[in-house]
Amino acid sequence: MMRKGNIAVMEFENLRIKSIDAFLEYTPRSLRWTAENRCNHIVGIQLSGSAMHDFGYQKFNLSENCVFFFNQAEDYSVEVAQKGVAYSVHFTTYEPIATKSFCRKIDNETEVVKLLKQIERQKISDFEGNSLTLSYLYKLCHLLEKIRCRKYIQTDKRIMAAKELIDAHFKEKDCLQNAAALYGVSRRRFNDIFKSHFNITPNRYLIFCKISLAKALFKAGYLSVSEISELSGFSDVYYFSKVFKAETGFTPSQFSNLLKDGQKSLPEIF
């Protein structure tokens, strides 16, 4: 155990589970939503589909066979590229967990799914105080910790530096070329390395960053479509409109009008 200020906190590897609140087999109903002020931690696996989870300081593209831990203390927004199925367990701990949320793609999901299925077979009413169910969840968390230590913490520092460069300079024309040069490989090789670490191609990540900025600028409410296009790193407003609609399902004008109308469904949609 360690302390953050006056609060005792635990690393993920040493967590002490207080209660298991739910097991979910989940298919999203919306394409976009925000998870805020959650009352529990989440562990699980994305079995199919694809969705970008944005924690602000980091982004995860959950796709087939991605395991994950979402820390209760961290809010995130979700953009679904393709609807699919995820299994997850929601639980609380006696102390806050210091370990940040993480996600990693695995080659073989059998062991993770087996443990999740064992938890699923227990009745929700039996979760609290059920030593067998708790043992399954501890085993699952231990397995995810091994995956995290093996594949996530030991991420190549150069690729993290290259990603940070993209985050800071995604509006610039030669951003990806500079990121590849920083890593010290060709653009083609950089594409493969980046995708293997973050489960998304550099080009797709670049578009995600640009469109995320564009949506934030639209919400500011005082810029034109052409101004937002330029500020988001698009040299052609017509190309910007095409990409924006492909990514959000709305033209820039439609998006702007919906914001102005103040539709009640906006938090869930956008």
C-alpha cells in the first residue's frame, strides 16, 4: 500500500476487492457517449467490433481480443467505429487503485474468456461475499496484470515519443513523416510498429485527432466551417466535410445546427 496525499491507494497488482457489482455482456446502443463519475472499476475483453476510448491523456482503440482495465477515477469518452460485443466485470475495491487505465490486444483470448464465463455463471445476488466468484476475479486481474507488465508497461519508449509528437503536431502536413523520422524507420515500417502498439494505424489516429478537435471547436459556437477545417489541420474544406461526415455520421453544418438546437440527446450522440 502507498499514499497519495492523505489517501491510501493500491497498485492494480495488489488490489483488494470489496464487491462485485455486475457482469455485462455488452453491445453498445449508441455510437458515442461519455462515462463520467463511475462508482466502480471495470475489467474485461472486447470480443468483436471496434471503439475508440479517449481518456484525455491517452486513447485506446478497443477491437477484437483487447483486454482492458478502466480505473474508476478516470472518465472517458467513446466513439464506436463498429458495434460488437464485450464482456466486463464491474467491481469496487477497499482502496483507490493508483494504476492508470490500460488496454492491450492479446493473441489468445481463451483463458480470459474462460474466467469471465466462470464469473458470469454466478448469480449477481451471490457476488457479494462469494469466495468462489472473488477467486475467479482475482485470477482474472492477476492475468491482466501479467499481460500489462509483459506488453504494456514495457512499451518501446521511442514509439511513445512518436505518439506524443503526433498528439502535439497532428495539424501539420509532415506530422507522420516527422514521427517516423523520430522513431528512426521508414513510413511504411512506422505504420506497422504504431499499429502493433496502439491497434490503430497512424493515419486513422491522425484523423481521429483532427475530428476530435473539430468537434470541440464546433462546440465553442463562434467559428465557421471553413475556419474549423483550417484550424483542425485540413487544407481543403470539401475534404474536411467528407471526412467529418464519414467519422460522425453528420455533415459539419448538420453537426453545428444540432449543437445550436441544444438537443437533449447531444451528450450521448457527441
